[in-house]
Amino acid sequence: REIYTLVTDAQRAGRDALAPGVALKTVDAASRQVIADAGYAENFGHGLGHGVGLQIHEAPGINGSAAGTLLAGSAVTVEPGVYLPDRGGVRIEDTLVVTEKTPELLT
């Protein structure tokens, strides 16, 4: 339950960071910081998300080294995860559309 709650909080932070003009790496950092603050930084070994279009995995990648910013109307995923060796893990993924106001949740 602790890890599930942590990943939920990290996802919320990433979702809250979605807005036009925000740097992709800033969105990643918002979620990653929540996980790091809880002591699990080394257990989140992938980027936060990616674009969605005709293919399920499209640009832009949302990760710590991503260049660029979010655009209004972009469909992206926010999917933080924490994985504990030999125990399992939790990953929560949703797809959202970046809007001028609150991101629109699709899934």
C-alpha cells in the first residue's frame, strides 16, 4: 500500500505539471522528486511518459534528458513506477491531453 500511494502521489505531481510551454524534463522531475523524497529514487528506472498518437509510443519522450516543451492539444502519458527487486512493483499509467487549463484525463 505504501508504494501504491507513493506512485499515485508521483503521478499526481506529473499530471499537475502538464501545461503548454512547460519543459518536458520539468514534468519528469515533478514526479521523480516525489519518489526521491520517499527514498526510492533508484527504484524508478524509466522515463515518466511519452506522446500518444497513431502509435502508442510516440514523441515526445518525457524524461530527465528530454529537450522541448509541451504543446496544447498533445496527448501524453504520465506513468511513474517504483520497482522493488524480488518483491514486485507498481506502475500507474494514464493518458491525458495538454490543455490551457487542467489536463484532460482520457484514461
